[in-house]
Amino acid sequence: MKTTIKDIAKEAGVSIATISLIINGKAELFSPKTVKKVNEAIEKLNYQPNYFAKNLNSVKSNTIGLIVPDVSNPFFSKLANSIENALNEAGYLLFLCNSAYDLEREQKYINEMLYRSIEGIIFASAENLTEATIQQLGKSNVPYILMDRPSRVVNNGVFVDDYAGGVIATEHLIAKGHTKIACLSGAEKFVNISERGRGYLETMRKHQLTPIYSENGTLTVESGYEEGMAICKKDISAIFVCNDLMAIGVYEAANELGKVIPSDISVLGFDDITTAQYLTPKLTTIQQPIEEIGKVAVENLVWRIQNNNKAVENYVAPVTLVERSSVRLEEN
């Protein structure tokens, strides 16, 4: 029986994707130790690559990969829809992967995309982009666009002005007469969330107000509820929540504590997911221009594909305040 790529993977103790990448000229993506194991397995089992199968990788796939950290998050699902529509107009198909905030899973998806001859990758990392991932994407010579988690060391990104969003949110609450303003960030480890928090902190200090800042939890409804139960008991009149999902959790926590929004506590979110306008009261929030972000990401990626993977400068989209009814005028 003819030796297959599965046999080589089993002998070397690595994935089929790893074998495929190495025999198709992408050995630089892996450590010398891994490459040595693969080559030894190939020699031992006398493996002869199928010429036709090998050269399928040189055929254009017309497929773009998209990796998001949480497809169940309305922000990312709407963003994926925007990207798919823009890709469809440009003549490309979408290959969507959900990393579920798992870095190992994220790395696996990147390898799989390279193995499947993806023509480009749009990438919202599970965490802040690591140096290893940057090097891997660079060595692969596959055009990519970064999203949502800004990197301070590379270009090729499409982001929003998170810092300005934090400033706008805090200034709005202060303009409404609030001085005891808390901020629930939920995920300080992410650059974009950290920037929203920085906007809040610097604006509070600018107005000589004392920050009440919490960076605990995750960017989920459940975490918003848990952290909201604690923060709503503090001596505050308003909360800036750094994403809308957490704001939904804060609504539930306030309700259980017998506090009425906005009579007792005003709440201001970030993202403007569809659900925000259907809460009671409707959520005042910072809007990210999701359609614009998706469209620009696709335009920049297609440009890179058509121009020998040349880098593009980071694009930073502005954010805007969407005023609804969850923030009241505080009477001092």
C-alpha cells in the first residue's frame, strides 16, 4: 500500500497540516526540530508526494479566511456578515473560523488556512497579537489584515479610535452632570479595551474627578452581571461599560438590586450591537462603524493580494455617540 501523508504525520507525531506545509515549501514556519522529524519520517517511509495533489496548492482558491474570537458576540457576527458581503462583491468566498478566545485553536486555524491555499486572511486575534503570530504571517507571504486588536508594531490593520470612544463616553456623562462615574472595562489585557479605559481615566483626571475603575471579568453578559452586582452597590450615579454585552449584564444586576436605569444609575455602553436599541431603557452607547470596518478591511486585503503583498497603513475609523435613554441628566 502506498504511503500517505497521514502515515508521515503519524510517524513524525505532528499534524497533517504541518506535513503538507513543509513538503509544499513552507518549512520556515516551523522549528528545525519539527522539520527534521518530518524529513526523517519521509525518508524512512519512502514517501513520494503526488505531483498533481502538490500542485493544486498553486491554483488560486478565491477564498479569504476570517478568524474571530467569538462568533456568538453580535459585534463579530455583524462584522463577519459585513466582510462576507464585501468579499462577495469582490468575487471571493469566505472561510470563517471561530477561535473561542483560545490561542492554540487560533494557531491551528492559521495553519489550516495556509494549508488550504487561502489567498488572504482577515484576523481578529483571541488576545493581543503575539510576536510569533506576526512572524508566522510574515513568513507565509499570505496577505493579511488585522482587526479589533491593534498592534503597536505592525501595519496592515483596520481599527477604530477606542481611546476617543472612552473620552467621548466619559465627557458625555460629565456633561449630563455626573461626577461619580465608574468604568467597567472587563478585559484590560486587550489593547482596544485598555484604550477605552485609558480614555475614561484621563478624562476623569482632566476634570479632577476620582476614577472608580474595574478591569475584572470578561467581555460577556455573564461577566457584566457578576461585576455589575459589585459595582452597582458603590456610591455612583453612572457607569461606562466598555462593551454592550457587559452592559446587558449590568442591566440585569441593577434590576436585581432594585435600582432603576437611568433614575438610580445611568449606563453607557460601547459597540452599538443591534440589541442595544431593544433594551429597556434603550442603551446609550459608542457606535463602531461595523459596515465601514468590514468594507475597508476587504478593500485593503484585495489591494495587498493584487500588489504583491505590499503593506498598507493602519486605518483608524472614528466612533460616534448614539444617545438613547439610559443616561439621565443628574441634578446637583
